[in-house]
Amino acid sequence: MKNYRKTYNDGYLTYGTKTTKRKNGKRIGSTFEPEGKLAFNELSIREQDYQMADMSTSKLDLKVETMYPPSFKMKRKTKYTVVIESIEYDVIKLDTDYSKNNLYFYLQEVGEAGDSVE
């Protein structure tokens, strides 16, 4: 029997954007503004995924799969930031499958190891 819905049971990610805080025209920091939450599955990273990240001068730390939310169809997808278990990631690439049911996040951890988002 064929499954009609895929289960995403590795955890939840929060996606959103970062806004820059400025004072007198100078950047003083940034804040994460969450836009939504998605359940995800962690995927193994293939050699071609590492090569794609190297070509864009990024480091691929994590690859996850989520359902494709309808709200993503009208937004610029590479400007997102993702938080998983208090660890902040930048989105290197966002990809969909042929049927537009699944969304694949290619993520790079922000900052040094041990840094986290409050």
C-alpha cells in the first residue's frame, strides 16, 4: 500500500528573516524574526551537495526535508534563516521535488560552534 503523506519526525525548525538594528546609521546587531514552524527529516548529504556548497563558497552543515508550505511560493527563499534546537543556520539553497510536495533546505551554521540564539 502506498503512503499518501510523508512523516517528518526528526524535529521542528523555525524559519524567518533577520532584521538589522541600526543606531545613527551604524549597524549595531540583528534580530531573528520567526515566520513559521515546520516539521523536518534530516537527510544524508551527498558528494554533489558538498560540491554545490563549495562552488558558492559556503560550508554545508545540514540538509533537511520538510513539507512545501503554500506561503513559500511567493517569497524569496534564500533570505531565510532557520533555527533548529537553538542553533541558527543560514539557508544556502532551497530546492523542491518535482511534485512540489517537499522542500529541501541546505543549511550552514551561523557563527562559531557553541554560539546559539536566545
